[in-house]
Amino acid sequence: MALHWDLGKIKDYKELCFAKEDDTKYLSPITEGLIWATMLVDLSSITEKNFSEWMWRIHFLKQLNKIDLLYEEKTYRTFTKDEVKAHIGLGTNASTLTRTQFVNKWVRVLKMNCDANVKQLS
């Protein structure tokens, strides 16, 4: 399934979400990164209500897998609180899971990785 996104509810989205270089307009790396991150954090949108859950999940993934979700200037880093907050209103068609479902999903991934690693040692 293709990932579809909507920026129209983000405050000042025309300035915040786009960059321009030599008459070429494109998504800013932060906006594009957050769009794709909706699938990793399993939250389809960023809202006032789920903002703290976004931050929790970003830091959960960083601790669990040492994943930094934003690639910028040839390096990976974690989205800042201000970057996520500025994108309140972002919406996608990604799935939304409860925190329990989200944690269980990543524990299953961790278990599968451990099983595969141990199997290679045998």
C-alpha cells in the first residue's frame, strides 16, 4: 500500500514543509522524515493529543534499536521536540497502534532478531 500524506492542517505548512533550491521546490528533510516515521512509530498523524506519545515512541525506538529516524547532512539523528511539535496537523494513511500493540510489535522483532542471531551461532 502506498503511503499518502496531507500537510494542509500544519500551521504555516507552505513555509515549514518545503524547501526551494534553484527554482525547484521539494519537501524539507524533516517533513519527509516525519512522514515516513509515521510507519515506524505506528501513529498516522501528529496531533496535540498524541504529541507526547510521538516523543515517547521516537525515544523508545532509539533505546531499543539505537534507531535515529532522521537522515540529514549525511548523518542520522533523532527528531527534536520542536520539530515534531511544529508538524502538528500532519496526517498519513499509516496504521495506528496502541502503545501496548506498538511495544509488543517491537518486542516480537527483537525476539526474531535474537533467534536468528543465536541460530547462526549453532
